[in-house]
Amino acid sequence: MNTRIAVLLMAGLFCASAAHAQDKKAAEKTAAPAAEKKISPQQEKMSSCNKDAREKKLAGPERQKFMKGCLGAKPAASPAEETKKTPQQQKMANCNKGAKEKNLSGPDRKAFMSTCLKG
């Protein structure tokens, strides 16, 4: 896993270096206007994680560990996403949350979920 992250980081650095190496005319011809450029959520996340790592002056294994955690973190569901759930999905989520809070597993979890979803 660490090797993959290192390879991705190296590839990103290589791409950034190659972009800076282009002459200005070639870059102007191929570059889309700033308003038309779209940055994917993953690119935004990578940029944010890189910025945080630079601010913390991380290098080597510490930076790799930080980047792995930062890039692997999943954002919390927004309230808008919660409202998109059907009533059944919301009920299932609530029952799952209750089972998790009670640390239930196996037959106990199954019985709890059955009762919870019926009620």
C-alpha cells in the first residue's frame, strides 16, 4: 500500500514537473480558459492534503503516513445527503447505528435488526 502511494506521489510530481517544463506558447495553446477547467473532488483533496503537509513541513515517512491518512479519510455525510434517503434507508441506517452502539454481532445483531426494522 505504501508503495502505491509513493508511486502516485512520484507520478504527480513528475506530471507537475513536465507541465512546468513546457514552453509558454505550447501551454497557452493547449490550456483551456480558467473558467472551463474542472477539478475533480479527488484533485481538490490531493491539493488540500499536499498544502497541509507543506504547512506542517513533513517529509519522508512522516509525509507518506500523513498523506495516506489524509487521502484515505472519508468525508462525513452532509445533511443534504441524509435527506436523499428513503424512509426505509433511513430506518436501516438508524438500526445499524443502534446495533453498532450496542456492539451487537451474530444472532444477537440479527434479532435486534429484525425487531428494529419491524417497529
